[in-house]
Amino acid sequence: MAALTHHWRDYFTRGKPTGNVSVETLRFIYGVWVVAFLLKHGGAAWDVTWHFRYLFDEFSPPHNVNTVGTVLALILLAYQTWTGVATTGRGLFLIWTGWIFFLVSAPLDILNHNLNGIDLTTWSVTHFMLYTGTTLMLVGVLYSWLKLAPNNSLKIFYAVIIWALLLDDVMFPLSQQEFGYIAYDAFLKGTSPASRELIDLAGNTAVGIAKYAVENVPRWLYPIWMTVMASLLFTVARRIQGWAWTATAMASLYLAFRFTSQAISASFQFPQSFIPIMILGAALLIDLAARFKWKPILTAIILIITYYAGAAVVGRATLMPDFDLWTAPIAFVLLWIGLEAWERFRKYHD
């Protein structure tokens, strides 16, 4: 604060993007970015369980938490755009693109909720625009950090946090099934934590609850999306980061975030969700595949076995979304194509 008071002109002078800043300034700015994203992601996680308990409300507590994170991110973006401090031109472009996506989708999403009265789906167009906006912002922040931060353990630690948040973005659409199956089962058992208003609006029948919580999403979407998208993100992160345990670390942080959120929501009797712990084994295998230079087809085969075997074991112990075995060949082909495409892209740019 003393430095800010005496040298405020140096901190707020207009300039072009530059990396010529002190390590302390770099750590402070990107530390605030992490706080902003944690507020956004924490609010989003709370918002899903809130939707399975209460009717939509623009000023609900989870929306307010998310808004605080969004405003903090906007302040940082405006500051770095004006001063050029601790950022890159490409990073700023990505963040601004993500912010525009978010700015357009937020009012459209509110309109969609108000028109439909109830909207439990995470697969709507407006929700996807929200995920896309946040993802682009994360990529922009990560890009600038990797370009500007000195090579040390802090650089890896910070980057892994951002990678874990990107994984949360990729996995977030699946939360409808993860909450929906448990919410539907609780309704059938007469133990639903949903409010009477929400149940009445959904139809107050098993068919009505199933329609809103489960049936408006194809069963095959959950296993295919998880196995393909999470695996490709792990692969890209491991390659770009270079650290031997990148994928394992980001999966561990993501699962820690999920379990912490679950514990907090459970203490307030909010609806619970399934947590896909199978991805930890997949992340470990991707780190090993990079280390031992496995071929894409071998990596895809082992990953599919890991995902589906893990789902079979976990499914015996707890209620979870469908992981039908017939989807495995489709997931394998898509994953193999994705890994081959990444391998060719990597070799071309190397």
C-alpha cells in the first residue's frame, strides 16, 4: 500500500502489454485472478445444487457470489488493458473474447429462465455460452502467466490451478446428470430436498421430475463427453506444462474442489451429486503415457478400459449416471481420433 500511495502514477499509467514487471506484481495480479475464478466457479457449483432445490432467482446467493467473481475479473481486465501490466496482447485478446461471450450470454440466460420458469439443464445454448466465455478467459490468463512467469515451482503450482479450473469447465455440463440421478432417486424414495414450489412446477410426479432432472439429456452423453473431453484436456495440459505429474495434479485439485463443495452443501441439506473419481486414474495414465511415449491407439485403449472399469466398480458402491458399455467403442474411436490429431499437431509445430 505504501508503494501504491507513493508511486500510483507508475501503477496506473496507460501502456501496451508488457512483461517487464516485478515478480511481486506478477504474483499479486495473478493471485487476484485466481480468487476471481474461484468465486466464479464456487458460485457456479452452488448454483447447480440451488437449482435442484429452489426456483430460479436472479439475485440468489450463488448468483451473487458468481457476480462478485465476475466483477473482480472485469476490474482486473480493465486495469491490465489500460496499463498493459503483467499481460500479453494475445492473452488480453482471449480474455476479452471470453468476456464478450459471457456478457452476451448472461442476460440471455436470465431471459431463458424467466420464460421457461424452470431450467435444470446444463446443456442449454445460453449455459454453453457461459462455459465458453469462462473457458476463454481462463485460457487467456494461463497463456500470459506461462509466457511471463519465471521458471520455478510457483509457475507450475499456479498453472496447475488454472488447468484444474479448466477441467471444472469441461466437466461442468455433466453436473445435470450427476445431480439429476440422485435427485430423481430421492424423489422416488420420498426424501427429496427440493422445495414444494419446484416439485409442483416440475409436475409433482415421477415422470415430471425425471423429465426435468434426467430424461432431457441422452444417456450416452455422460460417458462419451467425460472420456473424450477430460482425456484430451489432460493430454494438452501435460504437453504444454511439461511437468511429469500435471494431469494427476489437476485431477486431484478438481476432485478436492468437488468433495469440498459437496461437504459444504451437505451441511446445509442441499441436494448432493455424484463425483466422478474415475478421472483420477485416467489422469495418472495420461502422465504415464507422456512419460513412456505410448502410441495414441494404446493410450486410448487403456483409457477406455480405465474409465469403464472404474465406473463399473464405483457404480456398485453408489448411485451414478449411466455408463452403458455400448458407448465404449464410440468413445474409443473419438478419443483415438482426438489423440492422433493432437499428436500430429504437436509434431508439426515442434
